[in-house]
Amino acid sequence: MADTLDLQDIQGLIIRGYGNLKAACYILLEISTPPPAKIWLSALADTIATGQTGQGEKALNVAFTYAGIKKLGLEPKILAMFSNEFINGMAIPHRSLLLGDVEESSPEQWMWGGSGTRPIDMVLMLFAVDDRELSDVYNTYAKTFTANGLTEVLKLDTVDLGNKEHFGFHDGVSQPVMEGSPQTETPMNTIKAGEFLLGYPNEYGLYTDRPTIKPAMDPKSLLPRDSSGSGNADLGRNGSYLVFRQLRQDVRGFWQFSDEATKNPDGSSNPTARIKLASQMVGRWPSGAPLLKTPQQDDQQLADANDFAYYQSDPCGYNCPIGAHVRRANPRDSLDPQPGSEQSIAVGKRHRILRRGREYGPPVDPAELLTVKKPNAEDQDRGLHFLCLNANISRQFEFIQHTWINNPHFDELYDDADPIVGTHYPDGGTFTMQAKPVRKRVTGLPRFVSVVGGAYFFMPGIRAIRYLANPTRAGLAPALVMPEKETKR
Ligand code: HEM
């Protein structure tokens, strides 16, 4: 039976992506003076949107880097119970190699979170129905920062492109659903809560490592108790790790490459072939329709289709290429030791993520980019604030990124990293389209997506935030006026 989720203690972003709240921004903060910041945080806890809060007009969520959690004053032995990936961070040299953050994507080049940039302790995520409402909410919070020991390092804005990402494809179609959450999904797509939330059993039937503490260290019983039965207070329960990567997209590069690779013998462009190649690289058509179900042309009717597996109906990749982005980011039933079996699906369930990203930068029409060959004003910084939630960064996000996305030998391919987000060899990557009688290949793929910032965060449960804030004096600092909490429906 599914565990009951403590929805009122789980931050809302873990339960849903706030599709009704079209405007969003992420404020990266440094905790300059911890004592007032902790008091601020304890008041903030009352305004955080939870998994139980209804669809209001705005929502706020918060997460901390390891540096931030450390500043809040936890004992070293409790700090050591967080995962190594979180403790060491995204930007250490070993991890950069693992994630493919090299050359122009290396942390030395990043705008934030990198080796030469200002420290980031926490991120405040604000969501609102429109830009005006968002700006009001932002201003209300921003006024409280300085007086409460916080310094704004950077404000990352987002843009609403409908349900598309910048290359022009429907994004946000396939998401796993957590057992016990209000949504329902197919069995293949329903995943144990412990894959996304700490303090619940995961797909191995185990509890992922997390900080738990002796009850004596939580005399006010602020924290939930460890449901695995140790009797300890559980600082991790209802929390999740947030992976945040700012991914810049070279929209011109993507479409020019697709155009060049599909030109007619007389040198003219072939728009139908261009869109087909781009869709083969993604694994879905611009509408979202999966190539597995409609390999020859787009079909709006299938825009949200997600109830399919690959190996059973397309083991050789004739419909959806084996190396397409969606097929490698979630191979569904194609995994060893026995592709096409229940066992294969069970293995896949240990490598899922909840994606919660939003686009940034001005929209652009790919057709316009193709008419002008040289970079111009249209080539502004744009891309995806890639956010995902998971309970085990190394087994989930990092595994997908390293072993599937960036692996040139994925599923017996030869030199094919992910065609749209992968890191390729210096002379460019290869993309193979399995076909009868012979496969087709395009070569010289440049990198279309680069990393310009990022960090690992921990998004605690509401009770854990109160514990971390643990105010030493009652009442709020005078400068602190919090916006009212989002109303329940
Ligand atoms: C700018 C970078 C990226 C773009 C433009 C992009 C685009 C897309 C698109 C268009 C889809 C299909 C629609 C959907 O199912 O939501 C998709 C699915 C997906 N992407 Fe990405 N993506 C990017 C980066 C990443 C990264 C870095 C990861 C993981 C490390 C990732 C993991 C996934 C997963 C897990 C799916 C769902 C696959 C499925 O369940 O069928 N994506 N992406």
C-alpha cells in the first residue's frame, strides 16, 4: 500500500509544477548574517506553499545549498548525514567531468554557482499568475532582505512560452507520479514516494540516507519522527534534493544544423525533412506527439500521449531512434538485463526525476533565424532553467546525465551522445537513425546546449525549515513584513 504523504509538510513544487502560475523568478541569496536570517526564515515558513495548498494566485518555495544549511548552524555530525553530491556541490572538478561540464560549460565560465562567482546559500522561488503580480510579490520580499541579513546575489527571470521550450517542442509532457500523491498515472509511471521525498521507502523498498537526529536534540518536537522506526527525529522527511542548472540553448545552431543536414540535392532547404530530423533528435514532434506512435508525421491528437514503451513495439529504433533525447532520458522498458520485461521497467523506476524547469530569455521564431545566417540581435541569451527533484542525486539526475545522456555508447550506439543536450567530442557528435535497409547518420553535431550556472540544493519540509530556523527569540524582526499566505481553495 502507498505511504500517505504529509502534504501539508511537503513544499508545493515537489507535488506540482504550478502550471496555472505562468510567471516565475528564482532569487539567489547569500546569508550574510545568520541570526536575523534565521528569524526571517522562521516567519517565511508560514508563507511557503505546500502540497496541500490549493491553486492560489501565487506560491513561494525555498531551498538551500550545503553552504547555506551550514550557516544555519547545524552540528557537523548532522551535516555529514546529507548526501556527498549535495555536500561537495555541482562545481567540483570530478563532478564537472561526470556531468560533461567542460570547455564553454565549465564552472569557471558560469554566471553563478561556479568557481569564481559569489557564494549562493539559498534560492527563493516565486510563482504568480502574471508578471505584475510576480513583481509585487518580489518587491515585498526584496524589501525584507537587507534588514534580515540576506544579500540578493542574482534574480533569474523566466519566460512563459506556453508549453514549448525554445527549440519549439512541447515540453513537460512526461512526468512520473509519486505513489500517494493526488495525481494518478499508469503503473509504469507511478513511482514510490521515496524516489523523490526523503523519509519514505524508495523503489528498493529502502529509505534513502538522510539526516536523522536523537529526539533529545529536538526537544520541542518540531521535526517529524523517522517512519522507518528508529525513534529518531527526521530532518530529511518530506524534503527533496533540487538540481538547478541554467542551460543556454543555441536555437540558431540547432535549426541551421537540421537545415544543412536535410537540404535537397539542388541545395535548397527541405522544411519537412528539417523538422523530421529535429523531431528524431528529440523523439517527439513539435506538438509533443511521440515518434514511437507516429514516425512519419506530426499528429496534434497525440500531443500528450505518454502511455507507451519502446522495446515491445520498436526494439530496433525504426520509429523512434535509440539515441533520441526522450528515449535515452527515460528508456522505459529497454533496460538490461531483460528488455521488454517487468524487470526492465522496475530498473527504470530507479532513475526517474521530477522536472520542474522553466524557460528564460526572449522567444524566437526558428524560421526567422534561418533566413539570416550570421549571429545578430536575435541571438540573445535564452534557454532553460532546468530544475529537477530527486531523493538521490547520484542515482537519479547524475546517472541520467552521465550514463544515458552523455554516453556515446548508450544502448550499443557507437559515437552518439544525446543529440540535443549532450556533450560531443571536439570534432562533433553523430546521430544515428536506425532504418531498413540501412541506417542513416548525421555527423559533426555541435553542442546545442551549454551550462551557464548551477547548484545542488536541499528543499526541506516545512517542519524542518522551522527546526533549521530555530529562532532564539520570539517575534519577528521589525523590518520583516511577510506577504499573506496563499489562500486555500
Ligand atoms: C535545454 C535543455 C533541454 C531541452 C530543450 C529538453 C527538451 C525536452 C523535450 C522537448 C522533452 C519531451 C517532452 C516531455 O516529455 O516533457 C524532454 C523530455 C525529457 N527530458 Fe529533456 N530537455 C533538456 C534537458 C534535459 C536534461 C538536462 C535532462 C536530464 C538530465 C532531461 C531529461 C528529460 C526527461 C527525463 C524527459 C522525459 C522523458 C520521458 O519520460 O519520456 N532533459 N526534454
